[in-house]
Amino acid sequence: MPDRPVALVPAESADLAEVVAAPPLENLHRIGGEMFSWTDRDPQRSPALPSGGLLRYLFGSLAAPEKGGPGRTVLVAGPHSDELIGVLVDAGATVTWLLRSLTDAEECAAAHPAVTVLTGTLGKLAPDQYDLVLAADGVTRLNSAEGDQMPVGAMIDRLSLAVNAEGTLLLMHDNHFGVHHTVRLGPEGRHGTDASWYPEDSARPASRAALVDRIASAGLVADISFAAFPDPAAPAVLLSEKVLGDVASPLRPWLGSVVAQAFTAAYRGRPVLSDPRRLAGRALRAGAEDAVAGGWLVIAGSDKPRFMPHDVIVGDVHGTFTYGVDVSGSPELLVPVSEPLERAGLRRTGVPSVAAADGYLLEDRLLELCATSDVRRLRQEVIQFDSWVRDQARDGMLSGPVAVADVSDVLITRDGPVVLAVRWEPIDPVPVDTAVVRSLWQFAVRLITGARPHPWPITSSAMDLTTILLGMAGRGMTEPELRAAVDLQVAIDSAELGLRPAEQHDHKLNLLAVQPGTVPVDVVGYRELTEALWRQRYQTSHLLHMMEWTEDIIASRDRWLSKMDWEIQIYRASWPGRFLTVSRTAYRLISRDLRAARSRRRQRKAAAAAARRWRKSQKAKLPAED
């Protein structure tokens, strides 16, 4: 048990009269093994509750009336967010919710009168069967400290037994080798969180294939299985087994973009060991994304598969927007945005126009060319990008997703560049120069903050690199244009994160101050901090060496000047030195007098010549007068 005070203990004692007078909760049933002084709904001490647009779509689709009509029996195992329970209730399902915490069960029973809430451990659950069993939180928090600890495999078998002959099981299983565990920066001891008290299970399924086999051994047939990114509690991208490991898939460039966006949104401002986008990107290029996924989601049934969603499903973590993508088809809207969302002068976009296409991401190619110092091909790519962006403009103004797309959102195909997944678009058109400067400036920031190799000195700032990249396309940049581009980036980040005016101001100052030694401005990892510290130490040592060299040069010149002054003083103190001094003084005086004499002589000659010319002119006039 944690050695800190339990989060559920109230700070103030409750009014006994109010507790006695409170009406009984008819929809709350204690089945045994419930935990009294415990809570699974404290975000500071417990893992996050399952939520997000993806889970809302899956819950709503599985509990839809066409899947069995109103009144379909549903068992929700473990803590879930209230919004997911609301989706099931709105679909007309008869919901039974199993929770191990008594206090959580009381709160949920009061908040959802139409839901039957069971409080206790999974081992005490009655042998009933349901049309739909949902365990998006996994099975870890179905055990109770008030009874025997069931192993993970046994809990999976128990959930499988709760599925009737035509029922469906949805199970999310946490991957302990996932990126979210690998990059976590925090206390890893036994008492790090309230969820760390249970023992480690060596027989726990450690891969997606092992999880599917375990469910199959319980008598269910897996309809489909997904790898979830970035976090199993709030998945934003689900990859089915059809695209997992297929490095030749035309969806691979687009997957790299959407997975990077998902990790950026999930880990922005969170301390981590290393940037999770690098690990996920390398896994996607190697076809090993299944091994490092945040978790695995399996949908299984008792007979033939009935629910076959898309190959890839992408959704908002804080919203309802969800769309699906197939390898052989175009993106399809599954759940629209609940209401028009406009922030900081930007509007939330919809389904991307293209996902499956042969080509390469422009950012990957630029990073490769910078690493190999191939300036010629780098210039060609920058010119092509600049020309394409300007071709999209009308009267020098850009509208739509292309106005806020940077090089990480552009796919280069045989038919030309196309924009992949962009979450926002400007309400009012943006000047094309501002859009181009922002795209290249954003790439320069990633070069510097990510310590990426490039052909230019490491002391170049983001503004210097942007000027160089624009110069490759024959363009220039002024300081007002750079500030306008940074303002556009601040607007994008504000729309994504909901920054307040004071936070926007600080964020803008951080962006303008990017230079070698600056940490990443979005996801700050310990490794990136170490790299930034190394770059700062390199600059400091370089400056120290320059100072030492300058001091050596100055000292050397002082020594030579002192030596020359010493020699001069010796010469002046001796008779030969005095004779040389007098001779030099006499030489200077004689030379001065000779120069003055020659000057007077030239003046006299010039005056005599002028007089002769005047006399000749006067003699020439006399015969003419006669």
C-alpha cells in the first residue's frame, strides 16, 4: 500500500445527519471484495480513465441499436470516464458497471441512475452473460486488496466467460514495453502511484499475438486487433493487424505524420526521458510499431466476426471527431466534430483529402539531405516546395490547410506535393510569404532544438537558418515577416492547447529566442536537455578558447611592443643612440625645410609663368588696336 495518505480520505469530516438523510442508491449493489478507503478516479495518484473520441466511437458502434436493438445488456468492467458511460446509456443499452472502489461506486451510481453499479472484485461477479463486455481500462484495476489477487490471464478468462453466445468483448491491454512506459520520467519505485501495489505477473500476455491467443483459448474469436497510440487510456490512433509491420504500405508516410501529431499533443509540456516521436518514428520505419505500441485493443466474439472497422482509426482525445482509413480507400468520416470549433483565428479541419499515396515526407528528405550536406538537392527540394505553396495562393493569399502546413505535413508524390493530416486551417487568408517563412522557420527550429546535423555552423540561430533556406529559393526575409510567421505558429499552438494571452506571450518569446543550446519548445525530454546542455558547454568552451587565443595574441603583441620600447630607451640613453636621435631630428628638420623650399620654388615658377603669359597676351592686343 502507498506510504502517503490515501487520496480518498476527505479533508473535512462529512455531516452525519446529511449522510443518514441521504436516500439509498437503489442501483448500487455490493458483491464482495469492495475497497472502502480507495479511489481510482484521482488523476494525481491513479492512471487516467479511458476516454477520447476513438473509444466513444467504438462504444457507440458496438452498443448501437442495429447491433441488437435497444436493451442490449452491457458489462463495463473497471473505471471508465463518465462520457463513455453516457454513450452507452444514450444508445439504449442496459448497462452494468463493475468498480472495486466503494466510494467511486457511490459517486457513479448517483451520477448515472440508469446504470446498475456493482462494487467489488471481478472474482465475486455473478456468472451472468452479457451481449457486450467492455474493458477499455484493462484488467489490472479489477483486482481488490480485500481479497485474493487473480492473475491477469484468469481475469481475461473471466471476462470472456461473461460474453454470451452472440456477444462481443472489447479489451484494452497495456503494453509494458510501450513507448509511454519507456519515456516516462518519474519515480519508478513500488509506491510511485496507487496502481503500483499489485505484484508483477510473469504469465501476463506481453504481445498482441499472446493476447489474441489467450482470448482464443477462452473460447472467443478475435474479430480484429489494434495497436493503440500514444496511450492506452486515451488512444488517438489505432492500427489494425493489416497495416502493422507493412513498411511497403502506401499508408506508411501518412501514419508517420498522424502518429507524430498524436505524441506531440499527448506529451507537450510533459517531462519525459526522451522525445517519444523519435522512438515511434524509428519503429514505424522498421515495421516494429506493434512492439512499442501503448497498448493493444482486441474485439472478439463467440462466433464469426461481426464488427470489422477500418484498417486505421484516428480520433480526437478531447472531442468526438473520428475518421477511418483503409489501405485501398479514401478517408471516411465516422464521427463529425460536435460543434464548429474556432480558436485563435483558426478553424478545426475535417477528414484529410488523401492518406494512401506513394511518396516521401518532405521533412524526412530535408533532414536526410541536411545530414549528408547535399546542398544542391536540398536547394531543389526547397525551390519545389516554395513554388508549390505559391501556386496555391490567390492574389498573394493562402487559405485552407496548406496555409498552416509545414514540411512535416507535406507528402511528395509523383503528381506533386500534397497535404496530409492538418488539424487546423485559418479563418481568414494568410499571406503566402508568411506561410512559407513559418514552414521553413519551423524546420529550422527542429534542426536546432533536435541537434540535427546540417551543413552550416552549429552557432547558427533559427533566424539565420531560415534566411539561408529562403535564400536557396531566391527569397529574402525581414524581421517583421519573421514575427508574423512566429505569430502564426503561436496561433496554431494556442488553438491546439487553448493557451491564455499571458501564456501566448511567453510562448512567443521562447520561439523567438531559439538558438543552439535551446531545448525543444514542445516535448522536453531528459535526453534533449542533455543534448542542449552539451551544445551550451560546446559554445562556452569555444568562447573560452577564443578568449584565451585573444589574450595570447594581446600578450604577444604587448611583449613585442615592450621589447621595442626597451630597445628604443637603450638607444636613447647611449651616445650612439643620442647621436642617432639628433641625426634623425636634423634629418626631419632638413627634410621639412627642403620640402618648404621646393614648394616656394614651384610657387615662384608658377607666378613667373603666369606673368609671362599675361605679357604675351598684352603684346598681342597692341597691333590689333593700331
